[in-house]
Amino acid sequence: MERLRPRSLTELWAPKAGNSPEEYEDAFRAVFPEHAETDTEAGEPDTPDAGAARVAVADGASESAFAREWANALAGAFASAPPDLGGLTADSLDEWLRPAREEWREGVPWDDLPWHGEAKARAGAFATLLGLTIEAAPDGDEGDEGDEDGEALAWRALAVGDSCLFIVRDGRLAVSFPLEDAAEFGNTPVLVCSNPDNAENLWNGVSQRSGDCEAGDRFILASDAIACWFLAADAAGEKPWETIAALAPPDWDGWVEDQRRAGLMRNDDVTLLALEVA
């Protein structure tokens, strides 16, 4: 039996209607095992997660200063070196966020900001974060879906806010994380702040989930607007994953605009990543 591997299927995004691509405030990053192995061979540190797929989506809050930059810092940090999702604590999460917070702070043009802009920036930027890893299951968790040596794959996910992970297995929605109903989306999701002084209650908003992988599993990571559309469509008896799979990249922007015009999708930045275990 060939070894199972996660592979990228789709990376699609669009800014709010009326905004330019430069105004897009979501961010996403994806690193797959073969890329991680190449990086290691090129001289990058050989970290314990070097063989893991690492995928992240972050949604910057427009109301905060330099949200685009913060979303990019968060997504990049997770794809580069995610926190230990097997033993995450409030302290270890805060320590993991420290380099991303420093990166964001160093990227702010403090000397060029007006006084009111500086005050807003010092309060910090805010963003959601959804991170997923797929890697070899821990010893003792191997099953029938591994390679010829019996190695199985397992996934772990971390979420702060309302960007969602969907897992489709055997033609049905098997996992919806962290939200499970379109009615759960609101205007005040929990957010990660670039200023640790404004992140005292972050740990209370952290959700984690994990599971095994099977051949044919499809993983979809989506920012809030399209995640809400996805859950509403599923609740209506549709198969939104099939709609997404059938979309050719040139048709993406037009399809998103059609959903917005029909009132089926909120006008917001939209990000969708899809991968499959095969």
C-alpha cells in the first residue's frame, strides 16, 4: 500500500466587494511534507514537525490597525513552526506568539503615524487564527489507513475565532470545527491580539480538536463568510464541498460575487483552502 500523504487541492481568496487585492485582510499559508523535507535538506533546522503538513488561515479585523500584517504574521508563524498542539497551555501559546508579535511590532511605521493612528496601533491588531497539522500518528495509534509499514496519519487543529475547519469523509460532513451551525456566527468572535496586554483572556477562547485520517478525507479551511455559507448550504441538504470542488479558479471571483448578490454570503474577505489525504 502506498503511503498516505496530504496534498493541496485548492487555494482561493477574494477581497471584499469594492476593495482591491491590496486591501485583502485575510491571510493563509500552507506547507506540505515534501516542502518541509526540502527545506530541511537545504539547511533549515530539523524540527520535530518537519514531516507535518501545516496549514493556516487568519482573518484580520478591519477595525484594528495593521490587521493585514498581523494576519500574515500569524499564518506565517503557524506554517513555519506551529505550537505544540499535543500539549498546548496558556503559557506555551503566549510564548509561541511572541515572535509573531515582535514581527508585527517591527513592521509598524511608528514614526510616520499621526497621534490618533499611533494610539490605535499601540492597542494592537486583532485576527482570528485557524491552524491544522497532519502528520504521522503517535506510536500505538497506527491503523489500517497507513503505508506498507502500518503508519497512520492524524490531524490536530487549533482555532481562535470563527474561521472553520470542515472534514468531509465518505460523502458527508464529518467534522465542523469550531462552529457547527451558521447561526453561531456573530460580530464579536474571539480574536488573537498583537499586544499581549490586550490578550489576557485569549486562552478562554482557544478551541482544539484532533482525529485520525482516512484515505479520501477532504479538509477545507475557510474564513468566516464562506464558512457560514458552507454550513447554511449543508443544513439545507446541499453538498457545498462538491460545489467548491467543481469551481475552476477563473470562475471563483464571479461565483463569490453571485453568492453575495443573492444574499447567501456576507460581503467580507473570503479565503478557502482545500486539501485531501490520498
